[in-house]
Amino acid sequence: MLRLIIADAELQTVPENMARDRAIRNIAEKNHKKPTEMLLDSNYMHTTIDKYFPGESNRRGRPDIIYIFLEVAMESILNKNKMLDVYVHTRGNYIIHINSETKLPRSYNRFQGLMEDLFKKRSINYNGNELLSMREGAIIPFLKNLDGKTVALSPEGTSSSLSTIINQDNLNVIIGGFSQGDYISDIYGNFPAYKIFNEELTIWSVGMEVISQYERYASLLG
């Protein structure tokens, strides 16, 4: 089993201190939603994010990168063989588990709606099967309670080949869930970190490489 844990993902609803802003209220009214129940999304809230969180508008509010990563991961051969477990840890210290049987929406707008529903209900079920679940929890205690070996991937880590890292059955791999900056949580102080390429990669590129290597290790690919 390979567990992929997306740490410090920039996935959150609109913070209270932004909710009364006229620009946010206009978006909420247009979409018939409460401001604090909308996902924070820098694609169309960039200026407002910078107003309330100066200098953070290129990092905060990036549900789109989680969407792309999950589309890649959930459609992988590894997941179809029920050998992949995916968790997303958010900035607000929520931990989301994605059931391997979950069929995510192909549309980003529908994905946004699904995540907003999850933040509100904490669980998404279909035919008695829990597809998505969310609970409060800091990432370090969560990771330390997992079985198996745990490693982190980062441009700041020690250079290593994926074949050296992906070398056992029960493996937990941490990937940063942000487009800019570094881990906020104390990942480096608790787990070994490795760099697999000499340039920064998107989280879905890293996820794809890790999944593909594990598929080879598990003899799912030739």
C-alpha cells in the first residue's frame, strides 16, 4: 500500500476576516452562497487575498492544484488496484481522506462545490459508502500514527532516486500541497526529506512520478 499525504494544502473556505469584504460578498451573492462557505480561490479572489494577507496571494487559495493532483491520482492504475490511499491535510488543520472508489467530478466548478459541501458536512456519502471524510487534526501526530516508513519530498531535501525511496510495501510519502514557499508544518524536523529532480515540480507531477514508481515496484507495470 502506498499512502500519499498532501501536507499544508492551500485548501480552505473564506476566512472570517475576509467574509465581510464587498468583493467577497458580491461573489457569494452571485453564487447564492454564504461567504464563509465558499472555497478561498486566488483565481478570482487574488486582490482580496492580498488585501487581508499581504504577500500571500500567490500561495493561499489554490484548490485548483489539489483538484489536478486528485484527478491524476484517483485515475491511476495503482488506485484502480486499491493499492493507493490519499489524504489531504489543509492549512486549517483538517485531514481529508479520499476513498479509493471516489469518482471525482471532471469539472473544476463541480469539484469546488463538492469541497464546499465537504467542509460544511464533514462527510460525503453515496449508497451507504463514505467517499470523502474530513476531521480536525494536526499533520505531525497523524503521520506518526501511520504504519510503515514515512518520507517527505521537497526541493530542499537530499538528492535521491525514486527507486531508492520507493522500495517497500508499506510506504507513506508526503508531498507539499502548495504552489509557492515551503512546508508550514515541521515536516523536516520529523521525517527525512528527499529531492527527486533538480528543479521544482508541480505536486501532480511529483504524485504521478511516485505512483508510477510504486506501480513498477508492485509489478503493475512492465
